[in-house]
Amino acid sequence: MSVIFSDYGIEISMEDGRYFLNYDEGELVPQFRTIEITLDEAEKAKLSPNDAYEVIITFQNKERRVKMNKE
């Protein structure tokens, strides 16, 4: 995986044409998480900390909806 962006607490990597965002989702103790994102989301996340936060929140909301639908 090659890192193509690193700033304000996130890293964006690319591997085999796929994009990944690595961020710390821990509260008291660092807990790093890597999620797969689209090229558009990668470009948005690079713009500012707020844009990166929006990409992460959008992913987390999708993940919650999937979990709720399985229950």
C-alpha cells in the first residue's frame, strides 16, 4: 500500500486501484481503523479536516444502517 496523502490525523493509501482511509477512532486509547473509500471520497478527504470528517461519518452511518438491517 502506498500512502498518497497524510495530514490532520488521516492517511489515504492506494493499492491495486483501490483507496483506503486510515484514521484513529479511539477515544482514550488510539484505535486505528482502515476503511475503503472511493476516489471521489479520497479527493474530498484531502481538502480539509472537516471534509475528511464528513467522509468518515458517512461511512460510519452506512455501517450502522447495515448492522441495523441485519438485526
